[in-house]
Amino acid sequence: MLLLTRASKRAIRSEVNAVETVKRKFTAAELQQYKKRSMFGEVWRNYKKSPSAMIGLVVLVIIIVVAIVAQFIYDYDTDIVQQNIKERFQTPSAEHPFGTDQYGRDVLTRVLYGAKYSLAVGIVSVAISCVLGSSLGLIAGYYGGFTENLILRVCEVFAGIPSVLLGIAIMSAFGQSIVVLMFAIGLVYVPMFARTARAAVLPVRDQEYIEAARVSGVGDLKIIFGHVLPNAMSPIIVQVTMGVANGILTASSLSFLGLGVPVPAPEWGAMLSGGREFIRDYGYLTLFPGLAIMITVLVFNLMGDGLRDALDPKLKQ
Amino acid sequence: MSEKAIEKQKDLILDVKNLNVRFETDDGIVRAVNGLDLEIERGHAIGLVGETGAGKTTTALALLRLVPDPPGVVECEKLELDGRDVLGMGIKELEKVRGKDISMIFQDPMTALNPVFTVGDQIAESIFLHEDVSYVEAQKRAVAMLELVGIPGERAGEYPHQFSGGMKQRVVIAIALACHPQLLIADEPTTALDVTIQAQVLDLMKNLRQQYQTSLIMITHDLGIVAEICDEVAVMYAGNIVEKGTLEDVFNRTKHPYTEGLFNSLPNIRDRKAMLTPIKGLMPDPTSLPEGCPFSPRCPYAGEDCTAPQVVRNISATHFVRCCAYDRPGFHIERKER
Amino acid sequence: MFRYIIKRILMMIPVLLGVSFVVYYLMDLAPGDIIAQMAPQDATPEQIEMMREELGMNGSVFERYFRYLGKLVQGDLGTSLSQKRPVMELFLERFPVTVELAFGSILVAILISVPLGIAAATHHRTWLDGTSMVTAMLGVSMPSFWLGLLLIMLFALKLGWLPSGGREGFAALILPALTLGANQAGSLTRITRSSMLDVIRQDYLRTARAKGVSEKQVIRKHALKNALIPIITVFGSTLGGAFGGAIMIETVFSWPGVGRLTVRAINDRDMTLATGCIIMFTMFMTLTILLVDIAYAFVDPRIKARYSK
């Protein structure tokens, strides 16, 4: 957050500089940078206006801090997975605020430690699908014709299979591990990004400045990344936050089915699955991991909403 | 004769006293209408003229009590329609008045019709609501109404997207006149239409008005339309009427500097080389109106007295102006000769 | 209109072929050789190879896929190893059960989201709007299987009002449909609200009010019909979401549909059954969505007009 305010200050300063040096000729890169910074400041100003979006951001920072700190204060072997049958099924108390599970492990500790799985899977998988999907979408939108058709059809194939089923298929093909899970979910959301990026490119594709760049011999790649991509940024950014939310949900679903992060790792979906057997007598075992999933997903959804409004104030109201 | 006695003699269809409308938004309070008085005699047609943002449409909506609330707040001393107090009416009574005694034609026919109902149904709805008839009968009358505005009756079963702009405006007029209202408010009914279609629609309105003896408020910024259709003119500026009189009064014996500015800014067809003389400056920000006369910052005759609250001055029995400059001895405006 | 339907069906075929290939290929990669599982312990490599040939499991993955596809067209998906029955038979038995849950949940979703979305829009920026949006946001963010477990805890275990699983009578449908429906309702409420907010600002509502239509009728008759159009438009994808979500919900509630069958097949390493289920499920789902799309194109005059041009 500190970083952001500093950036917005920089944006203001750069605006001032720009005014002072109007007469100097700008290079294209400088102009681009100026535009980017001022846009960033503007978005941040709009974003700050939404209390729910700010709550989302603050809670996300807290979750990230917790996930990192938990790695240092807990030992995986002794605190997280070691069984302690004597203390099994202790209902929430001062000593164990979330109780203990069927193996006598402290649920709170496991929930806190487990934050890293959901965050890592959500973020890495979305990074994968964002890079892959957006590139495909940009290429499809920019080149059009057969390339576009082919990419769209392939995306349709992957979007046609329900995400959990596609996840199941990939997980059973490549075996159960956190890396495979990241790739599986990354793949599941590729079509979403491809479509978003393509839709954003379409209105730009035939603009005259693109034509002008092409005529003056600028390479395709340079045009795509220099001129087309910036136009697709806003919807992609929103899609990223929403995608993390969906990715976390899908990952926990797969873990719940026993196909995600392998036990005994304290992934929240897997914890839910483990607690499910004891739902009749020890409901708290399912309550807390689920709550953790919901809060994390909620945070990303809130931020996504806030970002969408901030990036396109016209859409608001 | 006292003023009260004169009023009693008039047969007023609409009597509005001290109408105020403001919108309370996040960006401040927008004062759209400020202390407006308006009297309309039965059978008369009055043109409400002014720039965009002068509060014409808001005034019209306030007469129907349709100003959206929130953010709109309407305050009014007196609002009588045909001698009935509209202010004191409950919502049920109001619904009986809207569309029956007073109805409105909206500016943009493209968006004024509901896309998912047939035009016949949209006309019939009004008849069915206000007249004691069956729905089948209402639909029959809707078809007749459609033919009256020059659309073949068999098109009653079609949807708005199947009609052109001019045709849609005819449908809107048919809806407004379906129950033969006593007062019709037409809010720039021809602005969104092509010039040739404009003339047709105006003719239609003129004829129908004469046929049904409807009183009319014609909201427009087109002085030509006013000259063609109206008996009286009221010029609005920043939420109030600054000058009101008969066509003769306002067009030929112009008194208010703003009205003068309006006429001066018209292109002169006899001397096309002449420069246009627009009114300098812009309409004041309705969130922070200047004190006293809102036109004073743009007024070439403005003096220190203009910051005082403005009162209405009678020029003649029919002609009023809201300008304090007439207290100055020998004041007159210098309307350009054409 | 007819051309539109034909076009949609033709466009669907390559997608379905792609789906079947992708799924077949992935499941083929899965460890757990079916032959090795079936063969007797003391079988020689030659015997295993013979069995492979007999079952059509020899050759490259492409060869095997095309053989599979040829049989699929004839309605043969092989035999389930764990259940000892034809996969197609098992699938067709279970699919209607999933459809029942999917449509039940959509009914729930619409019953929740349409009134909630409209109330939120007509009371824009009030506590009602805020509460509805928070509820919708929670609905979208909640893992459906967790909500299912919570509902089981409350209504089945604590209050004992409803069964916690199975498919005995109408009561058994309530909790699964509610769980899945709540998930769908989240996004539908948001769509309804924004669509209604958009409609509320339209001039034609002012026309209706100026006609003397009561406020209630303005909303119920004039606004609602317009606001529902985007909701009908997303019905297809909502249905897709319901089918996809059903897989999880079936597992939570032991609802004997395709989802539960698939998950069990995976757990039993019964790849023939799992492959068949995933392919058929996706195909049937795509077809159902197509049917819905075509049906609503018939209903909405404007969409009909667009395609007949």
C-alpha cells in the first residue's frame, strides 16, 4: 500500500513535469510511461473510494502476511502433520481456538499454515492462464481469420468441459501434486482469458493508428505488445482478480474430492474433506477451513469489483 | 380591480405558484427550478423556451409530480390543475390524473416506448387505465387512435423497433392523447426528428389540439415552433421564467435582456454575411447560482441593483418581465433591427 | 431461424470431437493399466498383449481414440471394470438424475435471485441494496460443497427436517438444489440487479408513469419484462454452471447422478467408466444448453428477427 501511494505521488509529479516540458519533444516510450503512470494514479484514486474494495485489499494483505509468517513460526513436520492421538477431537477452547482434528492436530495452526496453498495455487495458476490465455486471445484478435477461428474453437473445447471435470481429468493424467494442480487450474481458465483479451482487441484491431504502425513497418509483436495489449489491460486485470477467486474455489473443490493437494498437507479443501466424516459430532472441523476459503475468495472478488469500477468509472451506477 | 379579482375571472387550466425543484446529489445541490409561477388559461398553448439546462423538462415533470425522488425534492406553494389541488393528491388520485387530465410527450421517441410491448398495447394501456372499458374495447380504441395519428391500424400488433423515428413519435402522441387530456405537455417533441418529419409531427399536433380543445405547454428551444403553434411564450432561464407574454408581447415588444439575446443570436437570413451574435458566457452552474438575477453575469445591462432578489414587473395585463433594470429611469433594451 | 439452428449444430460438432479427444487423451495418460488390472496374476507378457488386442487397447493413442470414437457413435463406451456393466447404460441411468438436480437448482436460483435483484435495484443505495449485494457476493464466494455441509449440519443433523443425502422423495432434493441454487443465485442476483438498474433509468418507464400506470405495475409489468432479457440470455451458461456444480454437490449429498459416478470411478481407478462419463456428460450438457438457447431464440421476437435477416 505504501508502494502504491508513492506511485501515485510519482504520477502527480510526472504530470507536473510533463506540463513544464511541453515544448520538449517526447519519445514514444516516455509518452507511454507518462500515460501509464497517470492512469495508474487515476485508478488508485477511484479504487480508494470503494470501502468494500479497500477492505478486500487490507484483508488480502493480512492473509498474505499470515501465510508468510506461518511458514516461519510453525514446523511442517511437528506442528502441521504430526499426529497426536491423545488430543484428538478437542472442541474449540482457549488452547485450541479452532479445536483439534481426528489426529489431534491443532486446526487453527493448520488453517493458518494452509493459507499458502490456496494463495499459491490461485495466483500461480492464474498467472499461467493469464499469460497463455491473453497471448492466445491477442493473437486471435490481432490476426483474425483462420488463426482466430482455430484458437476460438480450441478454447471452446476446453471451456465446454465443466471445470471440475477437466480438473479431474488432468489430475488423474499427471498425478496428484501441487504443481500439477497449478497447471490443471491454469489450463481450465485459459479460455476465459483468451476470450477477454480477444474481445478487448477486436475494437482496436481496425483502428487507424494500428494500421499506421503496420504500414510504417513496425513488427507484429511490437504492435501487439505496444499498441494492442494496453487496450486490453483493464478487462484482463479484472479477470485476473476474479480468476484467482475462481481458481482457489476450483482448487479446493479438487482437493475436497481427493484429487488436489495430497494429504496430509493442510490444504483447506482437503481439511474439509477430512472433517466431513465427522460432521455429525465435530462440525467445527468443516466450519473453519470452509470459512477460510470463503474469506480468501471473497477478498479477491471484492477487489475485482473495486478494480472494475475503478478502471471504468463510466460503468459505475 | 384587485389582483385576486382578475384571477377569478380567468378560466385557468393550470395554476402554479412558487415551484422549486432541487436535486440533492453527491456533487452538491442542483437548483433546477427556482420559484417558478405559471398560469395557463383553458385552451391556450404556451411555449416554454430556453436553453438546455434551463429547467424546462424538470418543470414539466414537476407538474406531473414525476420528478424522481431521490434525488429530486419538489417544493411548491400551489399546484392546481383545472381547479383541483394536485399537491394534496394521494398517489392513487395522481395516477388517475396522469394520462387522463394531463399527459406528456417526451423528447426522444426512440427510447420513450417500451421495446417489449406492441404499440397497440401501449396505447390501449392508457385507455384501459382511465376509461371504463374492457381491454378488447381499449385495444379497438387504440387502433382508432393509431389511425388518427396517421399510422395504419393493422400495425398495432407490431413492436416499437419495427417503426421509424417519426412513426414512433406519432405513437407517443397517440398514447398522450388517447384519453383526451385537458393539458398536454410536449417536451421538445420534434428535436430528435428529421426536419421534414418535424413539420409533419407539428402539423399533427396542431390539428389534434384544435380538435380536442387541449391546452398545451410546448417545451422547445426553437422560436420558430413557438411562433407557429403557441399563443403565449414563457422564456425560462436558470430555473425561472424571466419573461412571459403573448406572442406579440415577447416577439415584438421584447423586454428581458435574455430574450433579446435569444433573438439576436438567431441567424439573419437577409444578411447572411453578418456575424452571429451569441449570448456571451454560459448558463450558470445550477449548484451555485449567482445572487439576484441569474442572468446578470452575462447581461450587457447589468448593474449593481441586479444582485438584489428579482421581482416580477407587469408591462401590460398579459406581459411580465423579471428584470430590475426597468426601475432605472428611461431603461430600454436595444434589440437589433432586422 | 432454421439456418441458425443448423449452424449452431454444425459448429458444435468439432467442439464435441475436440472434447472427446482431449478427455480420452488425458485419461489415457492416467496411470493404472486396465489390462494389467484385468489380467490374471500369472499372465505372460504375450497373453497380456493378446488381451490388449482383443479389447482394442493396442496401437497409438490416436488409433485407440478413433476406435473408441467409432464405438461411441454406435453407443458403446465399453464396460465398467468396477461395476461390471456397460458404461453407456450406467451413464444413461444417472444422467436424468443429474438433470433433475441441475434444473431444481436453477429453479431455486431464479426464485432467490430475481426478487432479490429487483428489490436491490428498486431500492438502490439503501440498506436493502447493500444487504442483497453482500449476500450475493457471499453466495459467489462460498465453496458450494462447504455450504452443502453446513446445510446438512443444520437441517439434517441438528433440526432433522430434511435427509442429509440420497434421493428418497422430494425432500431429498431440497438441500442439494438449495446448495447448488445458492451458488448460481449469487451471480444471477448481480445480473438481475444491474439489468434492472439499467432498465429503471429508461425513458419508457417515465412514459408509463406519465400514462398513470401505478408504480407497482411500472416495475412488475414494464420494467421486469425488459430486465429479464439478459437473465434469459445467460440461462444457457447458468445451466452450464449448474451442471458443473452438480458434480461437487452430488458428492456431498450422495446424490446418485453422473458426478458422483465419475468421482467414484476415478477413486476406483475405473478409467473406462470415468472417460465415458466425462465425455458423455460434456456432450449432453452442451446439447442441453444448445436446446435452451434455441428455445429462447424462439421466444424473444428480437432475437428471432436478428437471425432471420
